[in-house]
Amino acid sequence: MLKGLALTPPIVGRISIGKVVEKDGMRLPEKDDEFTITSQVQNREGWVNHPLDKTLRKTADAKLRSIPIRLMFDDPDLSLRANYTLFDRKTGRQMCVGNGETCKRLTGEGLKTLPCPAPDACELAIGGNCKPYGRLNVRIGDEDELGSFIFRTTGYNSIRTLSTRLKYFHAVSGGLLSTLPLELRLRGKSTSQSYRTPIYYVDLTVRSGMTLLAAVAAAIAQRDEWKALGFDQAALDEASRKGFAAGVFEESAEEVEGVLEEFFPVGPETDNVPVKQALPKLALADKLSQKVAIHHGPS
């Protein structure tokens, strides 16, 4: 097995509440008031919609504001990974990932584990370069039972709400998150910071039409059926835990450009500069040399 490579849940599609649009020669993120489920393929217009996007809409022009899902893991920290992340906008490299207590930081002397004061008290985070960054993997439908759709967000509201819901559901179900019938739901609210205009965030609830007790009963019945058939959820969780731990950073070099474009588009280094110009693609040799530097320090 390759060393230094994070083994993350296989992704078959994306869930977003926005898109990247071109304005004045720049590609910038634009928020939306509905979910969009896409494939992992892009064309000139952007990400190509996944067939499930059409299937889940009641009519062709209906807003998609809830998605029935199941989680892949019982451990809530495996389904949702959230941390403070600092990217170098010139190279697209992840420079620092922390949790508010400690961080892994790429320095001139190689990778170091350092205290993490969180963005408000960190000199490197000046100018909004470091943001909370969450990734949630969920299953939609039964086409690929080990494949997932990923929802990425830098929104405090979504990260805090999803984290809380996962902890609560884990507690009341006796740890049976992977068999709970759940639903991603888009919610809106207004704040003084949003100048009273609606902002949207993602919540996690039991399926529409179900009570919490009914959902827990369904989770228990589903788990008993899976165990009788020999399905080992604990082993799957452990395999995933080891897979995440195998790499320094979760995102690969190929994924980082899209993440930066959607969530970290403008900053002191890239103001008024087209995103594609600010984020040059790295050659294979450069990517390999970066991986060597991360694990062995500079030559």
C-alpha cells in the first residue's frame, strides 16, 4: 500500500448548495437556496448533474431542499471531518490543518505538530486565509453501498449543526448511525451579519414522516438483519479510521483546485486575479516532490 496517502471513502458524486460562476473574467462561488447533486464530471458549464438530482425532484423545476440519506459509519467523526484549514492559494497546497488545540503544519523544515489557537488568534490566519472546513460523506440510494456523495462546506452554521446532530443521533440510537433513516435538510435564517437577507445551511433530521422513536426502531431492525447476514459495521469503521490516518492531509492535489475555487476564491494573494491564473496546475514531478517533502522534510 502507498504510504502517506489518505484512504478516504469512495466518492461517486457531490452535494452542493451553490455553484461557481464566471463574472468579469473571474470564476467565483455563488450561493443557492437549494441542493444540487452532481457527478464528478465537469463541462464548460460546470459540474454535470447526477441522475439522482432529477429523480429526487418532484417536478423538473422543483427546488431540492431535502435529500434522504444514510451514513456510512457509526462513528460520527468518520462521517463528518471538520477542522481549520489553511491553503496556499499560489500552489494549491494545504499548509496547515488544526482542530483548535493542535495542528499539522507544513514548514520549511518539513511537517510539524504545533499548537492551534484557532483562526481568531493565529497570525497565519490573518486576512481570512484559514477557515473551518467540513466534509460529510453520505449514501444516497442503494446503487453503490460503499460509495458516497460528499458535501463540503466552510459554513459555521452547517458544521456546527451537523456536528451536533450527529452526536445526538449517535447517543439516542445507541451508536447505530449507519442504519438510521436520515435526511439532509436545507434551512434558512437571517442575521445582522447577513443584513437580514436569508442565509442557508444544512441540517440533519430523521426521514420525513417518521418520528425519532420510529427511526431508532428501524435502525435496530436493520442492524439485526445486517448482522445476521454477516455484515461487520465495526470492521468497516475501523478500516475507514485507519485509512484517514494513513495520510497527512485528506484532499489530494487533484481535488484541491476545485476546493479552492469553490470555498477559498479570493484573498490577499489573489484579489482581482482570475482563479485559474492564481492556481496553476502542478506537474506530476512537483506533486511527487511535495509528498516526499511532507514525509521526509526538505532534501
